[in-house]
Amino acid sequence: MGSVPSSGSKWRKRLPLLIIPIVALGLVAPAVAYGGFMVSVATITFNETTGSLTATTPQSSVASVTVYNYMAMKAGGTFQTSDQSISNTEVAKVTMSLTLTTPSGTNVTVTNTNIQGGIGARSHTVVLGPGEGVRQSGKFLLTINISVDITTPAGVQVSSLSLTMTKSFTVS
């Protein structure tokens, strides 16, 4: 007498046939969404000091990375900030607006970010790839508008400052 295979045994045999297409779709979908397995990514870095609203000249680098590395780079967001030396004697509301102009002349709003905290030095990193408009070769221009409202902890206005910087980079 032979044994009849259970329905659980059939599913165990078919499971790999179901998993393989799902995994393949998961691997291919980002490449389709971003236009290929390799994408160009520009990284722009600069420092800013809120009390006097001064900033270093933005620096840029452009690299060709896998779409998966690009997604990992973006895990912290398009715009990443870290405090360097902050004092809480006064309160700063920092607003940053970043606009990318593509080689075709299209303006893309990358981000509008608000930072609330003490005054002092912060470093910023901007990651720009196909999701932010870096989808073609040519010269790009990133415009960074910074405005700062400084108050005492009691809410009394101390100063209001603004600054605009630009950084161009080329994707080959």
C-alpha cells in the first residue's frame, strides 16, 4: 500500500516556485523605478552656524552606485543633519529649502526642512539621486536657502537672518 502525499507536502514542494518570483520582483523593481541597476548619486556637504548664520562652501562628489546602495544611502533621508556644537542659551528655528535645477532647466524641490534647537554649528549632507531628479547627464545646480529665527528661551525675538548658497555639479 502506498501512502498518499499530504496537502502540506505539496505546498512545501511548490513554495520555492512561489518565493523565487517574489524575490526576483523585489530585486528588479528598484532598478525599474530608478532607471537601471547603476545610478548617479551626488552628495553635497556643508556646515552652518546658526548664531551668526555663516556657512562653509558646499562640497560635492558624484558617484555611480548600485540602485541598492542608493537606497541604503537614503535610509537616513535626503537631507541629514548632525549637531556639532550647540548651546541652549538661545533657541533657533532653522528653515532650509533646497531646490535642484536639472540640465533641462526643470526646478525640483528637494526638501523643505525645519530644525528647532539651540544655536551653534551643524553639519549637513544632501543625497541626490534619481528620486530627487538626478536622472540625466549634464550640469545641475542646487540652491540652498537658509533662514534662521533666534529667540530667547522665553520667546523674545533676538534676530532673524537668511542666507542663500548654490552648488553646481556635473553628472557624466
